[in-house]
Amino acid sequence: MRDTNFLTENNARHMWHPMAHPAEMRAHPPRIIAAAQGVEITDIHGKTALDGVGGLWNVNLGYSSAPVKQAIADQLEALPYYSVFRGTANAPQIELSYELAEWFREDGLTRAFFTSGGSDSVETCLRLARQYHKVNGQPERTKFFALKKGYHGTHFGGASVNGNPAFRRNYAPMLDGVFHLPAPYPYRSTLDTENPAAMARIIARQFEDDIAFQGADTIAALIVEPVLGAGGVIVPHPTLLPLLRAICDRHGILMIADEVITAFGRTGAWTGSRLWGVKPDLMATAKAITNGYFPFGAAMISDRIAQAFEANSDTRGLISHGYTYSGHPVGAAAALATLAEAKRLNLAANAAARGAELMAGLHALKSRHAVIGDVRGIGLMCALELVSDPETRTGLGKDKVQTVQDVTYDAGCMVRTSGSNIIFSPPLIITSDHVARMLAALDAGLAAVK
Ligand code: PLP
């Protein structure tokens, strides 16, 4: 590896980072991570810290999963690549589609379309939703609904349904015919109540009202995250998704669950849809499917949607969509090993148990740090919202949020910031001792902005 000066200097000179301003790179150079083991990362200065971020919500098994590494190495040896475009297939991809059909059977999803990541999976779901209606004889159903504060990746379709205008502003114009429902976000409610159940009812009523106004026969799908991740870990009331599902059913609108973060155990359930008792028509997955070791994803398709395509032999059913790396054999092998390990270690149960400890600890910190305005989370996806004034709920300034992150890191834990939120999404294999150490490091970080 080149020396630290070379890396820092050339990062600023030659590398543009996602979700960052190129002009920031000299003033705030990134931490350059050189190695990782278990649930700890080590930077180029030799500093080691617990990874409270889990890579980017994806390294559920931590960094030392021997079976996943071995599966990748073996597959690289046997068949490092072959396409799955019409006319060819590869064995790991077929085996994975079989395993995923088992994994998601309870969610009613039995077909897989493979992608290179979350944005691809979302894009695939949006396209398949529109195509389904064409196949089904309702080509005028093209509009999409989504939730404000939702995050659906960065392709033009996903960014168009994104519930945060910051992700669209610099790239507009986006897709036409996209509509957003209020966020189920009691701490900063835009509705007349902060009661989560009442908010769910209002959001559902708004959906019904908008459907009547737009015309149900013009609407393709609603896309929702079962727990809104990048928007600040917003956990909807348990009634919200069932209410929205029922409305979709009444009006022939498809429900797309964006489970890029929530599939594979992070919420304490194996899927976020199962957590709330809904069956989506399409589901976007990625991230933890390969434990972050290989870029990969899958759009999952319900029996009902699949049958409409499979029973139709005309050109409307032709899937003129896909990626060079769809069904990459190395990614598929990584996913097969990851799923087997996730099941063997019962990661969802550990996420629920350790998540409860982490949430209890975060609430305890709230009673001692006035800067914590809100604590939210479920399983091992948790957030603190930091405020400069608990009465007005004014968000803490960027520099202070940065200080919390820096001091927490120095004290031994990497956390992620998003606006005035501090976000935890650690590997799902963490122990109670790791939770205690993460909380102690965060305590130090919060004390620095008292
Ligand atoms: N959907 C959700 C809910 C996400 O959280 C993300 C990424 O964080 C995406 C889609 C996009 O995934 P990717 O960054 O792999 O393209």
C-alpha cells in the first residue's frame, strides 16, 4: 500500500466520492480504511474502531466470514464470469434463485431477477411494475407513489421516487407522474398530530384521496421502505403498511417493498414486509445479500406478477432490461454462502436482542445529553436525532454533528451521520459487549458538544 500522504493527496486530486462535494476533500479528507476483522475496522494510521455502520448497512456477518470468502475464491477459480442474458445461465445463479424462492416464500415472492446493487434492484422493480400493467392490458397505469423521506437509490427512476428533494435537485428534470405521501415521522410531523397510529390513518386517507384525484387506472405502484433508512431510521406505526397494502389491493396498484436495507434480518425479522405482515408484489434487495463482499442484488417477484408475464408470449412480456453483471456467478456464490451463514447464526434473532440493548442504551444517553432530541430504531437500525434546542427541535449544526462523529471514532466506534442524525447499523453478529463499547464511545462523542 502507498504511504498515507500519497493516499490523502491523491484522494483529493483524483477521486470523487458519492454523496460528497469534491471541494470538501482537502478541508475534510476521508478516513481511509485499510483493513477490517470481525466487527472492527482499521484506518491507514493504524487506528482501530468498532464498525457501528456495518460497512453501509450491509456487512451483516462482519468482515471475517470465512465461508463467504471461500465461496468467492472457489467460484473465481471455477467460473469467474458468465452472462445470464437470453441463451446462457450459470449454476450458482440458478441455485441462488431456488434458495431465494425458499427464503422469501413466506413473503409470496418466488422469482428472482438479479442486479448489481440496490439502485438497480429498485429500477428493475419500477420497470417491471409498469410492464406488468402493459402485459395485463392496462398500459395507462404508469404513475408512482412513494413516501416523503424515503430513499430509493440514485438511478433516474429511484431518484424520482426518492422522498428527499436534495437527491433530485441537481439532476432534474426527473420522471413525470411521481407523487409523495407524508413521511410517518412523528418527531417532525407535518400533520396535525404526532400520534403514530393517527399519522398512519392520515397518510392512508391522503393516499385514497390522491388516488381518487389522479385516477386509480393511471397508477402503477406504490414504493415503500418498511423502515425508512437513509431518511433517518423512521419506523412507521405497525398499521401503516397494512393500510397502504389494502388500498393498493382495492385499486389494482402494485406494492413495491424497497428492502435494500431491511431484507435479511436487520430489523429483527428476516424481511421488513414480514415484520409488518404485508406481502409486496415486488421487492428490491441488495446490500447484505452478499454481506457487502460483492456488488449484487435481486428484485424479487410475486407469483401473481410472474404468472402474468409467463402466461403471455407476445412482445409485451419481453424483459428488455438487465445488466452485464445480472446473475454474476461470483456474486451468486457469495450470496449462497451469506444466506447459509445468516440462517445458521440466526442473525435476525441476534439483531432483535442486541438492537433492544442498543435502543435501551440510547434512551439512557438521552436522559443525560440534552443534545439528543429523538431516539428511533428497530433491530439493529437505530438513529439519534441531535438538536441544538430540545424545545424548538432545531437540528444540531453540521460542525457539531461532525464533532460527535469524530470524537466517537477517536473513542473507538465509527458511526454515520446524515443531516443531524447519528445512525447505527452495525454487523448483526455483534455481542452485548460490543453494544456496551459502542455506547461508551458515543457517550464521549456527545459529551464533546455539551
Ligand atoms: N434503496 C434503499 C432503501 C437504500 O437504502 C439504498 C442504499 O442505501 C438503495 C436503494 C440504493 O442501493 P445502492 O446504493 O446499492 O445502489
